[in-house]
Amino acid sequence: MTYTLDGETIKSINLIADDNIRKTGLLNMTLNIYENWFNMLR
């Protein structure tokens, strides 16, 4: 996607992610909660 103003390109953005995104499932949610608790209690 490209944003232009008066025919001049202001910003160009790639709408497809470069990195994989983990799906939020029960296991990932549980691991995330434990990781956050561990980081808070350190």
C-alpha cells in the first residue's frame, strides 16, 4: 500500500507480515501466562 500526496509518495507499507504469528490456543495461552508470571516474580 502506498500513500501519496500531490503525486509524491509519502510512505509505502507492506501488508503481508514477514514473521509468523502464533495462533492463540490453550497451550500457547497457558505458556504465555506462566511466562508473564515468572517475569513479574523475578
